[in-house]
Amino acid sequence: MGYAGYSPGANSTVGDKLTPLQQALRQLPLDQYEACLELIEKLTRNVVRNPSEEKFRRIKLTNPKIAAAITDVPNALALLQEMGWQPAGEELVLPPSVRPVHETEVVGIIEAKDWYKKEAEKEAKRITMARKEVDPEKEALRKQLEADRKEKDAEGPVTRGSVPNKLGEGTKMTAGDIGIGKGGGG
């Protein structure tokens, strides 16, 4: 159930199990995903737009551009095979029975690109934090704060109030006590 009793949106993937295609899309190396997914998206869009065009249903693995972006990238061939491409010598062929759908394959690739961008940001933050030099003064202050926190916790809860029970002479304060209504003149 979603927020305030509403069901999650149709495109929500929160809590959903990843499909085999989504899992395959997320198996590429973080430093090589961009060129690989760009090329796979282009190849897939060509097949979706022209499903009966035979030239779009073949990938020559010996092509230098294909080799650099797919053949030399770990798990990229497995990804294409998950999409339905089958090895045939030095080529991958998409059988006529396999019809890629824009909403499944192309959108899946776009979502994978977004996922990789977030992962790249996380990795950059992690590297930055690891590179940061620890300031000795800041570290000493942090340790002192932690020691103070532990000391305060050891004292236990506060059992008496910090506000005194009686104000002033032990009577209620009135407006006259602070000078309201005692004006002289006019």
C-alpha cells in the first residue's frame, strides 16, 4: 500500500523484484556502461522501428565500434542474449519470432542508464569521502563530543525540573508587578 492509502503508481518499481532483463542491464561495469547502453539502445530502437528489416536484426561482432562497446565489455553479450539475440558465428542474430517492444526493452535501457548515473554519483561520493584527509582537530572534537554524550547517558534521566517552583516572593505575578496599570498622569 502506498502513501495515505493510495496504491503505488503504474511505473513504480519500489519493492518490485527485478526482471531478468533488468538484472542483466545492471550487470555491466560502472566505468563502461554508458557507451555500451547507448549502442544497445540504438540497435534496439532500430529493430523496434523496423521489425522486418533484416539488416537491423544482425550485429557483426567483428566491427571495431561494436567490439569496443559490446564484445569487450563484460556481461554485454549476456545482456543481448537476454534480449533475444542469438550467436551465429561472428554475429548476433535476432530471430524473426523475437519482437522487441519499446515499452519493455527501450524503456528498460533508459531506466538502467538512470540507475547507473545514480550508482556513479554514489561511487564518486564514496571516493571523495575516502580521499578526504582527516583533520586532527576535528577528529579530537568529534571524540570529545562522543565522550561527553556517553558521560551524559551514564548520569541517567533528569528526575527534577530545572524551573523553580516559586516565582519571586512565592505569589502569583500580576500585571501590576511589572508596571502595567500603574501609570501616573495623563
